[in-house]
Amino acid sequence: MLKGKTALVTGSTSGIGLGMATALAAQGANIVLNGFGDADGPRAQVLAAGQAHGAKVAYHGADMSRAAEIENMMKYTASQFGGVDILVNNAGIQHVASVHEFPPERWDAIIAINLTSAFHTTRLALPAMLANNWGRIINIASVHGLVGSAQKSAYVAAKHGIVGLTKVTALETAPTGVTCNAICPGWVLTPLVQKQVDAKAEQLGISNDEAKKALLGEKEPSMHFTTPEELAALAVFFCSPAAGNVRGVAWNMDGGWVAQ
Ligand code: NAD
């Protein structure tokens, strides 16, 4: 379905982003990976997923808190594949602390990586998408783009911000073949959440499994984690012709978290 298209997935060396890149490659899209840590393993996984379609995979290690590096990544993508057709703004970090104890430099980093980076990639990708009259911008927000949780001021502010950016981008592109939507996951068991599981286990003196159940029990009535594969299937739907008029939604996949 996506053969000949190019998808740039930020923060795709791990977790949800890697799931997105794998699923888009399986649909035939060429992929540009981004993120920290080992890139060879993720590249091999995504290449294998796209092998049947001959999908190509490239990597750029831009730090998403730095505008100049984001600009370089966008130029690199254009030089490798001619431009970005599908932009998945996924890179994100978390820090947990009360507002009055929140380190200002952590606040700045979360706003830069979880929100401002999406502004830069979007503003740089849109001109070519509009010229082609086709594009898909998928912002990985969170249930925390829809509701708050204590101890997560910067994250909740950034995620509410990216839901706002999604709506405005969708409105500005509404008469065109470019769409912009957000996906709002509940708990997904990635390294970002495992850190919170570990903290809970230590804080309460309980096992890893008990800490997972405690975390789910606080928020997620289904009592199970959403998977990167389930989220990626929604992203693939957003890229399909059937979703051509889905614009500006913030679609939660959260085991009932926000329904409460
Ligand atoms: P993760 O820690 O597994 O992956 C994060 C990715 O972002 C990694 O590839 C990492 O290298 C990259 N990254 C971090 N800082 C970066 C930077 N400065 N520049 C470039 N890349 C950077 O986390 P995840 O759980 O897969 O999270 C992915 C997205 O999903 C985030 O935006 C997160 O807020 C969101 N999300 C996660 C959950 C969850 O429960 N895990 C729930 C809702 C939303």
C-alpha cells in the first residue's frame, strides 16, 4: 500500500517508534530511522519487514532537542529519498516529579523533544507534502494529551500541546491531500515505562510483576498494556485511502483509561 512513499519516524530506535517503522516498512514504505543508542539492530529489523517490497532503510541520529540537527535530518531525508511523505513525530522522554521540585532543565528538554521537535519537522515537511498534494503527519501524543496525572507537569503540558498542534495542522491542510492526526496511547511496556515500573517496585518494595499490575490498576481498566504493534496498525490505517478524510483527531488506544 505504501510502496514508493517515504516515512520518517523520529525516536525509532526503540519502543513505539520502532514498531511504527517496522509496520510502515511492511507496507512497502522506505524508512528513515532516528534516535539514540544502537541503530544497527533496529535497521536490520525494519529492513527485514520491508524486504518483500524492496523497501530501503536509512538512519539519521539528529538530537530532537536541536533545531539545526532536525533541519539536517530533513535535508538528509530529501537527499536519500526525495522527501518525506509520512512523518511520524514520536521521539519523547519522561520525567516524574512534583511541579515545585521539577528541574527546569528537565522541563525544557521535555518541551523541546516531545513538542517543539514536531513543530520543526512539520514546518519543514509540509511544503513538499502540499506540493505533492499527499502527506500523512502522525503525532504520537498520549492519554496525557487528553487528561492529566500528578507528577508529570512537563509531559502533560507537552502532550496537550502536541494535540493542539495536530488540530491546527489538520485545519490548515484540510482542503488538501495532507492529513494530520494524533495517537494517544495509554501504558505501553517500553523502556520509557519500564523505568516507572522499576521506580514503583522499589518505592513499594514489590516485584516487577506486582509493580506492573499496580501501574495498570491505577489507570487502565483493561489491565493490560497496549502494544507498539497495535498502535502501528492505527498509524497504517491513517496512511490508508480510507482515512483520507480523518483530520485532527486525537485517537486514544488506552484500555479505557480516558473513558473513566
Ligand atoms: P522509548 O524510550 O522506548 O523510545 C523513545 C525513542 O526516542 C528512542 O528511540 C530514543 O532514542 C528516542 N529519543 C529520546 N530522546 C531523543 C532525542 N533527544 N532525539 C532523538 N531521539 C530521541 O519510549 P516509547 O515509550 O516508545 O515512547 C515513544 C513515544 O510514545 C513518546 O513520545 C512517548 O511520550 C509516547 N508514549 C509512550 C507511552 C508508553 O506507555 N510507553 C504512552 C503514551 C505515549
